[in-house]
Amino acid sequence: MTDLFAYKILTKDQYDQLKADGAFKGAPVDLADGYIHMSTREQAAETAARHFAGQDHLVMLMVDLAPFGDALKWEESRGGALFPHLYGELPLSAVAGKVILRLDEQGRHLFPAGF
């Protein structure tokens, strides 16, 4: 894969912990699976809808994939699509940007224009 960035959705508490620790070890599902689940730009909205339905004030991180080398693997997941999986911690230094995902009146996550 040639994607330069992936996206990781965190709760506000998880984001606060990332800022405090300088690295994210993973959400419960990540810890159970042995890697940090991330999404491509095209996959992020479906990930939010499936795994974070009804949760407001989420933090979506834009993660620079360049530093990860062999720790990043593209593996089949939902519907056979390839997803970026990080086998290791996600350092705060790899976060290139973030947006707060709010809910609209129908309870859907609002993504930035052009996303």
C-alpha cells in the first residue's frame, strides 16, 4: 500500500491518555487483537459508524505511517478490504493532525468537508 496516512479514532479519555503518556498502547479491542486498528481515509466513516455509534466528541487522529516500517501491516478485514494495523505503540510524535467528530441530529458522525 502507498497510503501516507491512516486514521485512528479515540475517545476523549483515550486521547487525553495519549497526550499524558506520549504513546497510545491501544483500546481494549486493540489490546485483545495484539495490534492497533487503524483505517484509511475511505474506511474511517464506516469504522466510526460501526464501532463508535452514538459516541460524541471522538478524536480522529491523522497518523503519519512513515516511521513504522515493518511494524505496520496491511491486512484483510471488513469485507476483504486491507486495513492498516500497527504492531506496537502509537507515539504522539506520529500524529500529524486531529479532528473532533461530533454527531449530527440523526446521530451520525460529522466528518470535515472534503473528507
